[in-house]
Amino acid sequence: MSIKRIISLRLCLSLGAAVAVASVLMTHRGGPAPNLEGPGVVYVYFPSECAVAGVAKDCREVPRAGRPSFESMAACSAHADRELKAAHNPRLLASCMKTREG
């Protein structure tokens, strides 16, 4: 191989790699991904009543005037535990769903 051929091959490979990197950077210029745990995220509690105790297959949400919301999953879970203990109904199922305030 001659020196000219090696230099031109190296130049082409370097230029190709630079173009590939630049094109990847240009196509992925979107802003940062939104923080799912950031401001506006709440955990909403809602109970459901199931046809069979302990089986979450055939359940319907218990109608309520409103759904309580909490700033953390731990707070929502603690509320769910208190509600289930007070209800004394083995067919009740408590759920905490993460959502954005809106």
C-alpha cells in the first residue's frame, strides 16, 4: 500500500466516524426526559370491591365523592391500610395510583 492510499483511507474513516457522531447528536437533541417524581406527581387512593376475597380478578371501584391524594406512595399506603382495617371487609382491595396533578 502506498502512503497516499493509507492517508486517504484514514481520512475517509475519520470523516465517516465524525459524520456518524454528528448525525446521532443532531437527531437526539430533544430536551431532558421529564422527571416522573418531580413536582405535580401525586398518589391517588381508590378502593375496589372484588367478587371473591383475595382474588383481584373481578373487582369494581367503590364509588366515592372524591379520591384522596398523597405526596408519597408511603402516605397513600398508610391511608389504604387504615381504611382496610376500619372496613373489616375481606373483599375490599386498596390501590394507590401515581398520576400528575392537572
